Amino acid sequence: MSGTSEGPTPAADLIRPAVTDSDHPAARRTGDESADSTSATEGAYRAAFVCAPLAMAVVDREGLVVSANEALGELLGIVPGRLAGRAAADLVDLASDARTWHAYREVLRGRQARLRCTRRLKHPDDGHAVWVQITVAPLPGDPHAVLLSAGDISARRELQARLRHLQMHDPVTRLPNRTLFFERLTTALEAEPEVTGGTGRIGLCYLDLDGFKAINDTLGHRIGDRLLAAVAERLTRCADTAGHTRASAPLVARLGGDEFALMVEDSTGTEQLADLAESVLTALQAPFDLSGRRLSVSASIGVVERLAAGTSATGLMQAADTTLYWAKADGKDRWTLFDPERNAHRMTRQALASTLRPAIERKEFVLEYQPLVGMSDGRLSGVEALVRWNHPQFGMLTPNRFITLAEEDGAIVPLGRWVLATACRQARRWQLDHPDEEPIFVSVNVAVRQVWDSDLVADVARILAETGLAPHLLQLELTESAVMGSSGRPLQALQSLSDMGVRIAIDDFGTGYSNLAYLSRLPVSVLKLDGSFVRGFQYDEREAGSRANPADEVVVEAMIQLAHRLGLTVTAECVETSAQAGRLRRIGCDTGQGWLYSRPVSPDRISELLTCPSETEQTVGKP
């Protein structure tokens, strides 16, 4: 049924369903019988509207209430008759946000089929919040009105809130869990300080309990959970104390396991976070009394404080996690502040580690060679192969930047194999290019992992066969700590290599075990004295006032004499001055290596030294 163009349709008619001659049963009746039936139907619909438990109102296209039922009056605390003529949007708060208000206006104009939204209203009796779901839709059959309904969903919202609380809080400590923490962290990072009046900074203390796993494993998870709950109480007290002079206390959350976080919004600087971290460490120092058990626990804390702008939740947590790791590595039971420079070094280290193996395949590594010079005649007798990484981003890197990484992830095996093959091939090339000169040997460093994780003996045999280099022209250097404790497979490998004719040298001798008795039972032919011994020879005897510690020379001379008695030759590393070289020569050292003679150089430079003996005497010669 529709109204006329002269005015609004009466409310009694607006709640009556549309009727046409073709689809209503009354169309098949005649006279009074049809009118009586229509009147009865309209009365039934009016009664249903008035008595319906769902709050409803008929609203005209201008947004004014035409009629409302008892349920809406009770919901709003207004007699239904007094609702007529009032703006429906004001009654149920539809104008509070622009998006909802626009959609509501579109429904009134017939441009949108339906609006559904949720609103929080105040109960008329005691003022408590009532959540309602508002639906606005055209009234069927009448272009001049829409039907507004409001369903009370407070119980459902309360259940959702309880479920959300359970979902967002840790059941053991009752603290916010990781999900809620990240939600709050993201919100804090997105807040605009101009609007909130804050500092625009954020701070985080990320802590992990030291030794908690041992408590869990030995005393059981029940005691472990009680300890976590007790720790949470102390952390909350620390946060409450820190928040006494601020608008809000730091957020305390359990992120999982024995990891907790305290987030400070609008922090004032690193000093504030340092004070909070100190208070946490102090609070945890007192023993915990759990069912008669006294347990002590400490914590390691990573502290991060920075501008919120430009910081992501992931980036902040990565920085905190890294700093927590530093605190653990530095000795535990302490807090450590995030250091951008230290982190940059760590990131560089990770970048190198992740590209090590591909770099071998891309042939980014090169070898340089440092001369080994006979102390007695000053002639070039051999070279040590030193690997360099020509990194596309970081430039030329020396071994101390990547060898440890290679040993950790096993990349040292393919890298060491490449170095060995390249060095042997180059040594053979020098021999062929200079047939009239005495062949020089090449010394290659070998990591102990190469012995364990690969068949080093087979690799050496294959490479010597492929390159044609004689075994006695290859020297393999292993560190003292690796060689002195060798047994089983490593010792067997060294013996097989020695039997093959390859020379075995102990690098950095004198800094490790220095077990000279054990040394006599190893297949070793060369000792390389660590540079720390040679640096003690730096004084110049000709300079007035220069005095040496006689113990330096006595110790080195004793090691050289013992090595000679065992049939070993001795090489001194880090020879930098003529005075050092002279004293080493006098006490019988066989070979010298260091910047006095030459820095590590390219293969072409070694070729030049082999081509011009006179230049060799001057550049790499007797001091």
C-alpha cells in the first residue's frame, strides 16, 4: 500500500503489507467480505508491530520517526508516542561517524538497499551500556518510509568480550599474551604524537629468565608455572611503580615460555628504560617461596628505546631480541642497551654467512701469497696462500671476516677445497714458468672441520694428481689447538698425508697446548712460532735505552733448539724489523714471514720475484 503525494502516510497504513489485485486472496472476494478481511489483516500487522519484542520504528524519507513500538520505547526510555517526529539518527546515534551517516542517508534516498551497524547506547534506568544492532531497510510496498529495527546484542557482546579476554591473555600469568601485546604495540607505533600529546617515542624491555628450563625439567611444569605467575606479579608491581608519575603504566605481557616484555608508550629516553630494567633485575633477585621451596632466578633483558615514527613492530622486536641475545652472551643477569653499530656488525655477519656458499660458486674468492724467506740466505723458499673475498657489496675482505663463519656452517669444506686446488695449480704454474729456479712450496691453511667433514686425504691426492705438483711442495698448516689434541680420524689423516710426502705445519705455535712431549709423536715437520713471541724482539740493540726482556729470547731459543732436535724446522711469523730478523737468525730460526719481507701479494708479483733474483734479494732478502 502506498501513500499519496499530498503528505506522509498514516502510521497505521505504513505497517500494513502492500496489496495488489493479482496477488492477495481478498482480490477473489467481493463486497463487504473483502473489506472486512483486509481490515482484519491490517489490524493483525499493527498488533504485531506494537507487541513485537524487537524494537522497531517507521521512519519517513526525511529521517523522522512516524511511529514506534513499545520495545523501542523501553530500549530508549521514552514513551513510544513521544518518539513521533524526532530524528531517528539522533535516537540511535547514527550520525557519530561519517561513514554510517552517509550510508543511512543513502538508504533514506533509496540509493542503498540496507544499512546494518552496531551502536553503544546508554540504558535509561541506570546508565549502563547497551549494545544494539541497528538495521535500516525500505518498507516493502511504500516508497515514502523505511523500517528501523534495533536488536539488543549486549549479551552476545559480553560473551565476545569474555572470549576475547581469554584469547588475548595468558592463562598461567593472566598477563596479556603475544597477540594482544603486538596489537597494542602496533597501535602505539601508529599513534600521532601531535594528536595524543605524547613524546612520539617508544621503549621496550624484553626479558628472558636465566636457567628456567632447568627448573621446569627438574621440578616439573606445575612448579614452573607457579614461578612464572610469581615473576609476572613482580613485573606488574615494577610497572605500576614506574607508572605512578605517568598517565599510564608500562604494559606487561608474557610472550611465551619464559619470555616477558614491558612496553613503555611515550617514553622519555633510554634513561627511563634503563631505570625500569634495573628495577626488574632488583625485583627478581629476592628468592621465590613456592610451596616451601625457595627458588632463585635471574633475568637477561634487552632494552630498546627509539622514535616510534618509522619503526615497525617487527623491526622493534628484532632489535629487542638481538639485544636480549647480547645480554645472555655478556654473562646473563643483566640488561643491555641496543647498539646500532653492534647490530650493523651483526647484520653484516649474517649477510656474509648467507652468501658464503653462493660466493664460492660465483668465484668471488681470490688468493694472495705471502713470501716465506730463508733466514740464512734471504732467498724465497715458499709462500703462504691467503684467501680473500672480493665481496660485491663490502669490497675485499680478509679471512678474519669470514673464515669463522665458514667453519660454523660447513662452507669451509668447499671453500678449503677450492683454496687447496687453486694454490697447488698456481705453485705448479710457477714451477713450469721458471724451470731454472728452485721450486718453491705453497703452504695452505686447513681447518680441523675439513678433516672431519670431508676426505681430506683423498682431496689432496686428487688435487696433486690433477695439478702435477710434487707432494713435498705442498705444506698444510693446522692450528696448534687442532693438532695437539688429535686422535682417531684427524691423526690418521695427518699420518696419511705425511706418508704421502706432504709437509704438516703447526700454525700459531706456543699459544695453545704447547705439549712438546706429544709433539714428538705427531707427523709434523714445521713449527710456525706465533707472532706474539716475535713482537717481544722489537727493540733495536743499537738504540740507546732499548732494553729487552731476556726471557723472550730464552723461551724462543729453547723452542727452536727442541724443534731442531725433533727434526723440525721453525718459521717465525710477524717479522717486521731488521732487529727482530737478526736476533731470530742468531738463535737458529729457519724461515721468516712478515711485512719486513713482503705483504701478501698477487701471483704475478711472486712471478716477478722468481724472474729477477736480484730484486728478490732486495725486496725479499736478507735483512
